[in-house]
Amino acid sequence: MTSLLPRTALATFAALGLMAGSAFAQDYPTQPITFIVPFSAGGPTDTVARLVAQAMSDELGQQILVQNVGGAGGTLGAGQAATAAPDGYTLLLHHIGMSTAPALYADLPFDPIEDFEPIGLITEVPMTLVARADFEPETLEELVTYIQENGENVIYGNAGIGAASQLCGLLLQDALGVRMTEVPYQGTGPAMTDLLGGQIDMMCDQTTNTTTQIQAGEIKAYAVTSPERLDNLPDIPTTSEGGLNLEVGIWHGLYAPAGTDAAIIERLTEALQVALADETVITRFAELGTAPVTEGQATPEGLAETLSSQIELWGEVIAAAGVTAQ
Ligand code: MLT
């Protein structure tokens, strides 16, 4: 159920401040809210979204629905959210992909800064280098040698150009000076199914999607991309322990369409901070190898600062790698 008023009228009202302090903002929310997640259900971004959605829904007193809009490395769902009504009822939960997309897509259907109001950062998830259970290499060192010797014969799954799993793959291939064969999915949820089935050889994916299978011994894990080992995966070495220069964390943020009323953004930021202090969220994040950001980071300023500095960083890395989506 979306707003009855067309986007332009809402933007006009917002611009004229007619909504500021109005019953519209003060009574917010009066109907269910939708989180657009730009990847498949069951994957890492979906996992973070559903945990946060439940805790924010308890705080806001309204249901929060998760709508998965996968495709094009997350840019399809983000593009849909950018054109949604700025009424606080359609939000975007996305990750580092917001900052890689501008450098990869010449005709990106949205501007990550101009088309969105930041609400706050959520978490930064480490990644893991994993492979099918019967993959030959046993250690990170053996994996590096294997990839360098087999290059394109190594089938690497990812969630499309601009996704975290593609970005990590890019950094890995650059660090090793070889190209693997990349198979894109709408998310690493379905890619994990094919990894478990042996249809693909390996992935680099977030601990929020790999922890359970690693702990169950259903897939092989070679390294984590965090600076330190993780409490939930203590036996998995870091990439730097294995001499691999590949450290990356997948930060996640919550956004509203540009023009959304400041009072609504404030209410959503408050609810996000309450959700990130929720014991259920904290415990489940820890079980999956991550943690909420600080209250100071779970703010519009915290997200805006991270987004702009990361757009700059990945713009240089991606340009140097000479990779584009087209
Ligand atoms: C997902 O939720 O499927 C992932 O975040 C995809 C990715 O970015 O690798």
C-alpha cells in the first residue's frame, strides 16, 4: 500500500514544508513500511534486513515488509527505491554496492547521494573465501597456487557486477594477477545453493551467509577478510595471515527516497538505533560474525560520510582495475 499522492505532489509538499510538523509526519507511521532489498531472499543482505526490520517494526508499531528486487548487482532494486514516493513507506537497505555502482555503470538509473536521504549505517560484515566441500585446495596458500595455475577453469559465483561478492572477487583476482570464470546470480543466496551442489567452485561471501555452512562443514573456508580472526569462526585465518592483501568489510545502510520529510527521517533514525541496541539483533549478528555499528554511526551523517568516502575509494580501485558493467 503506497501513498495516494503522486511522487511529485509529495515532493512539492515536502519542499513547501507542508509536511514538516504536519499530522503526516507526526503520526508517522500509520501503515506498513517496505524495505527494498536489492538481492535475492535468503542471502546476506536479506538476513541483515529481516533482523533489523523486525526490531524496527517493534519500535515503530507498524509491520515492515521486505521486498527482494535482485538484479544488476543491486542497482535494479536501488533504482526502484530511488523513484518511490518520499513518504517514509518505501525504504532501501543496501550495502557497499551503493558506492561501487557509480564507477561500474555508465547509465546508472539513480544517484546514490542525490536521490536518497541517508537514515543510518547498520553493520559492517566481514567476508569469507569459501569453496565447495570437495574442492582440491586445503589451505589458503594451496588455494592461491590453485587459482594461479587454473585461472579461468575456476568457476567463481557472485551476485552480479557491483555486488560485494563481485568486488571481493575483483580484489582477489587483482591480488593474484589472474582471471577466473565468474557466474552471476541475483544474490549469493542462490549462489550458495549451487556451491553446496558443486555447480560452482568458490565464492567470496559475507559471514552472514556462510557461517552456518562453514560451521556445519558443508563448504570449505580458507580465510576471512577482517583484520582479526572472528569469534564465531576462530579456526579460519585472516587473509593477511596467509599473506594475501585482501581486507574488505561490507558496510550496510538504510535510505529513504530524496525529499522524505526530515521529521520522518529522524523517527526512522531513532528506531534504527533502538533496533541496533536490541539483544536479539546483537546476539544474532554475533553468531553470524558481525556487530551493530555505534549509535554515532547509525545516523544520517554517519552514513553520508561513509557513502561519499567509499564512492571515492572504490572509484579509484575500479578505474585502476579497468572493470565496467558494460
Ligand atoms: C546478497 O545479499 O545476495 C549479497 O549481498 C550479494 C553481494 O553483494 O554479494
